[in-house]
Amino acid sequence: MEEKETQANVSSDISSKNDFFLSRIDRSVADNLHDIRKSFGEDAGIVKDFIVFISKNLKKDLFGYTKFTLKDFCKESGRNRQDLARKHPYFIANPKAVIPEYFGHEFVSVFDYALFNMLQKNIIFAKSYAVNTKNEVIQLKNFPILKDIKLNLNRQSNTIKIYEIRISDEWLDGFISRYYTIETNGYPKIGKGRGGDGRKSLYLILQRTRHQLLSQKETTARFSVDYLADLAELEVEQNRFRKKSLKRILDFFQEKGDFPFSYRFVKGDPSKPYQEEYWVELDFSSSVNISSLTERRGDHLFFNSLIIELRNIFNSKHSKVAIKDETDVFQRWLTNADADTDIKIDILVSVYYKAYNQQLTKVQAKQYIRDGFLSR
């Protein structure tokens, strides 16, 4: 028996009113959000935001994704810059704790210490996670995030101006071959305010579900209220209040996150063993006709071929190059707009034509390498 409480479908013309950006997130991360919480504790929300943030940078600016400012991160995560610049609670609670120092910089602020932990720790999966990639099954037991962090400091004030990072090989591989597509422009909107970390986790799971359903040419899925409430970190014991709190979040997604979906609550079947009392039926049929919520045909081939061909040319020209204090020479070369620019342009033009059957001019290719985001 279904409840009367329903939500109307969001019109498919939403794409004309809202600006969507389809990013990617590694499947092993999106499928194991609980393990981020277990692995990073109070920093888990920032870690999750950072993964979404850099993944979006990869999609927008493959040739410059490694550099960013705290302001950039705040814009894409919905976080407050002042909150991230404060002293990390760990050092407040433990005033005698040794503050980590890296390349002469003390990682003592909320953001810096979380970033340092991403360099030191992996996401440890509660159980071995199997992924199918390149015609083989890979068993992942953990997910390394960063290889290195470099800082461009303002020498007068000793404050950070630009962060420069090197992501793990697993992360880069996941971006090109093992991913879900997620809409990320709505992500910072739904994360602002109390309970934002939980709302973001729920948002990512709904985005993952949309990807899974539409790739299977389906539009609806059911989850128990308890499961979604746990993802959203709703600490409400009574069922009716938990359901009410969850409804408030789903409505908020539709209103503030510009998320095209509808939902309804459905009662469980008491005749079935271990049946939950309430379920949420999610319907993504309103997303089907929104072209910006589906990767353009050719995108997978484009990014996959681009990385492979760039790495091949790098290996043929610079495989023996070693740079002091550089953990990934390829990523440094990739994001250096002045290094082998003509070669990169030729590869980009060739790969673009192969993926989209459209001719990209060398001027356009150079602009993409310099500024990122190639409008298609």
C-alpha cells in the first residue's frame, strides 16, 4: 500500500533554467562512502569534497587540474574559508601534539591537516572491492589519494597562495576508466549549513543511482528509509521523525540542488522477513531528456585516448627524466602548458577528431591547454 504523500516530477525543461556540469567520480570511492568516514574520521567530509573537487577539475581542465587555491575549493564545496583556515580541532585538543611540517610549511589548519592526512593515509575498504576494468577484475583493498603536495607561499605573509598536488595513479586511472557521472554544480549548494556532510553523501549516492539506472535504461529504484537516513547521517531514532527529516532533505535537493528527480514513500511488505517499514522510491525519468546530464557520445574515448597518447609520448621523450622532489614527472609535464605544447596540440586535435568526428583547430586546442574547459 502506497502513501498519499508524493512529489511531482521535475519538468525536463529544467536544463534551460539551470546550469549542469557533468563530472566523474571513481566507482570505488562512490560505492564506499562509509569507508571514507571510517578512514578519516572528522576529516571525512573534507576528503569527500576534495575528491569531488579535483575530479571536476580533471574534467574541466586536464592540463591544469593540479593547481588550486583555498578560494577555489570553497567555491566548489560550499565550505566557509574562515572555517577551513582555523586551527584543526586535533591540535586544540592535543596542544602538545607535533604539528606535521612538509617542505617548510606547518599543516595545522583544518584544511591543511586534512590535506596532509590524504597524503599519509589511504581510504581502507571494509572488504575487498572488485572492479572490472580493461577486461580484467581488479581487487582493491584501499584507495590512495595523493602522492604529493606543494605550496606556493606568499613570502611576506607566509600564507598559502596556491596548492599544487599530485594525485595517485589509481585515482587518475579511475577517472578515465572506472567512474560514475555526477552533476556537480548542485553539490556546493546542498552542502551549506549544519548537516552538510551527510547531505552531500546522500547526494552522491542519488547521483550514482541515476547513472546506474540510466545506463541500464531504467528510471526507478527503491531504498529503505533507514539506509538513506544513515547515509545522510540523520541521528533520529523514531521512524516517523526519520522519514520526516529525510523528506526535508529530498525536497531541499529538488529546490536548492536543481536535482531533476521525483520520489515517494512506500510501505514495506510485512509478510516478508526482515522487511523495512518504509522505503523511498526514486524516479529519475525527468533526467532522461536532459542532454547535459549525459556524457556526450565520445567523451569516454576522448579522455581515455588523450591520457594514453600523452603518456606514450611523454615516456618516449622524457621517461629517464628525474626532477628533485618531484613524485610524478608525468603529471608535472602534463600540467605545464609550456612543455611540448605543439606536440600536445597535435595529440589533442587528433584525439578530438577520433572521438567526435569533428575538426578542432590548433588555436582551439592551444586555448584548451592554456585555459581548460573545451566547449562542445
